Amino acid sequence: MFTLGRDRAFLYGHPEYKLTAEEQARYDDALGQRSRGIPAQYITGHQEFWGLDFIVSPAVLIPRPETEHVIEEVLARVGRAPSPANLLRIVDVGTGSGCIALALAKELPQAEIHATEISPEALEIARSNAARLQLERVQFHEGDLLNGIEKNSFDFVVSNPPYVGESEEDSVQLDVRKFEPRNAVFAGPSGLEVIENLIPQAHEVLKPDGWLVMEISGTIASRVSKLLESWKNVQITKDLQGIERIVSAQRP
């Protein structure tokens, strides 16, 4: 499909089709890149998330199915947010490709949605995705976590932060270690370094009773819960593999 620029139906409908020399060379090049471990998404430049087609490059983390649980968690809590659905304010921290912010913009067309990102290259990808998906009302900000974001004004802070500890590096897939942006995967020695900074910043940015929703890993779930001891309604949700994946908590 990538080599020919055609959809799956074309491949099934034309089994007799012969590749031209140029197409064969492009196909062989793609296979060669994949054999060296380069993720298929970086070769094709695309990844599907929440039914939307996202441009991806080595500047951004590849969107993954388990991150869709963040969207589900937010949608489940919209009715319990401090503001009515048509007045919601949401900020996505470390937006990368923009997948979380743009999926929420699709599902909550009346909400005001912001997204922060420390990497200018990633921010360029996120803005490109917003334009392609006609979701340009999302407001992007270059900066570290929630620095510069208005205090006491948001109903949701959402994030898929770096949460893998450097001590766990050997357990991470080689493709991820070698090709995906390191600062989007590894948080530091323990895996908690970014989250430890994000939780107090989220407390400042959220309205009373506002929600923090983050993707985490099972290896740090209990430690994240401890960091949220002073918050209300702390809940950890498992993904489809039964791994503790999403933490949500309400600002007291």
C-alpha cells in the first residue's frame, strides 16, 4: 500500500499487477529499512490512532493503542468535571504527534483544548496533524510541562509522559530504544522524574475538582498513587492486557 500509494482494496482487486522497476526499488528500500529495525510507522510516515490518521516521524513517539485509554478515561469523566461539556478547558502535556489533544478535539467539539510540547520538531508535527485533520482550534504551546499555563483554569490535565526508568532499559523493545525519541520514553533513573514535576504543576493549573489523567506503567503504579495521596478519587485503570495503565485523580 505504501509503495504503490494505493489502498488495500486495490491490492486484493489486482493480484496480477507487476511492480515497475521504480516501485520495486522503493519496496526493497522500505524492506531494507524495516530489516534494520526502523519502525514501519517511521518508514511510511503514518500511524492510526482513535480512527484518525497521524503523520509521525522520529521526532515523535509513535501513538499506541493503549494510549486510547486516556481518551476513554477523559470521556468517562466529562460529566463529573467542574464545567459543563460545552465550556470544558483541557490541556495535553507533552503532546508529541498531537494524538491525545486532537482525538479529544474530535470527540469534544465545544471544548477549548491546549497542548504543550518542549520539542520544536515535535510541535511542528503536531501542528501539521491539526491542519490535516481540520482541528486547528487546538492551541499549541512550546514549553516544559505546564510552565506558562494559566493557573486554576483547566478542567482536565491529560498526559502520556515519559515514565520508563533507565534501569528498565533492557526490558524495552529494541525498536523503541534505538529509534524513538529517548526523552519521550525515559524519564530518568526511576521513571518517576517527569511525573513528580507534573503532579504539583497540574494541581496549580486545575480548577478545584478538576481531573488529572495520565498514562503510566504497572512498574510505577503504586509509587504514582503515593504521589497522589492528597488528591481525591484516585483510580488506576488496567489496559486490555491487564496492565495498570491509566491513573486518574481529582484535585481536592
